Amino acid sequence: IMYRRTRTQKEPETLNIYPAFTDLMSNAFMILSLFLLLALLQSQELNRKLQSATPITIDEKSGNFKFKSGSAELNPQLKNYVRVKVIPDIEKIIKEKGDAIDFIQVIGHTDGQANNKISTLDQKIELAANGKNTIESLSPGSNADLGLMRALAVIQEIQKTKQFKNVKFRAYSAGQLYLSSGELAPINRNADETRRRIEIRFIPRGETQ
């Protein structure tokens, strides 16, 4: 009698990786959420630290030191005010809140008088910003030009003191657009010394400008 030998074949087990994959994705999501939460909390803490850093404003109320119409030149009184008042105020804020500050924003504001000159900023602004040319050598063709020139002039006066060599300053211009209250300015083409001013703001890390 011959017996037929049968070979039992086992079906290959199907490896189910779906539960492991979902666990991995779940853990990754939790870790990512934790990092985002920590970043949010850090950003809120930095903003909280700068809440008391009131912007510094250089205008007629801060000592009757004014820019001449159409000029970015800092007269001796204004230079002295920057040296004895503005710079110590910046130093104090940096000392108290330095780790929260990304950069210092300096904004030039003008009155609404029209500028009829031919602008030279497109050709010379980089040289003036790098200190290779003077701000007074620039010719503004608009109030936006003039506001930027005034902001640069103040930054350069501040940076004459060596303690700010590691501090980032950025010059901006608001031209004639805003009143000191922050509201849009009405059309006014007359000379107005009260609208010529500089605002110095401390920008926290993580904000885009």
C-alpha cells in the first residue's frame, strides 16, 4: 500500500503595518503640536515683554527740535537731543528687553508740502546708507524720499555711539500719510512743523515687517 504524502502549505501571514503607521503619525503629530505650542508661548512672552516699550517719538513736543522744510539735516539742538535723551532711552529698553527685540524700526514722517526736486535716491541711497556719502547730498523727489532720508539721518546719529554696533536698525518712511495720532492725514499742502517727526519702534522677534 502506498501512501500519498501530502505537503501542507501554510498561507503566508499578511503583515498589517497600518496600526504601526497610524501610531507613528499620531506621535509625530503630538510632537509637532508641542513644538508649535512652545513657539506660540514664546512669541506671546516676547510680545508681552515689549508691551511696555513705548515707541520713542522725536517731534516738536519732545523739545521743539524740528526738521527744516524739505531737509533731513539734524540741527545742533536735534543732535544734542538724540545724544542726551534718545540714546539713553534706547539703551534702557535694550537692557531691559534686549532678548525680545529683533530690530529697531525708525520711521520718518513729513508734512504735506510737495517736493518738486529731481530725486537722486535711486542713484545714491545705498552710498548714503553705508556712510560713504552724506544724507544731505541726497535730493528728495517726494515726501516718501524725505521721510526715508530723515530716518537714515537719525539712525546714523544714533550709530555714532559704539554700544549699538550689534543692534539692527531699519529705516522706513511714512511720508505725509499719517498724523501723530495714527490716523490718515487730510490733504494739506501747507508747511506744518508739527507733522515732521521720527518714530522709533522696537520690533519683537517672530514678527514679519
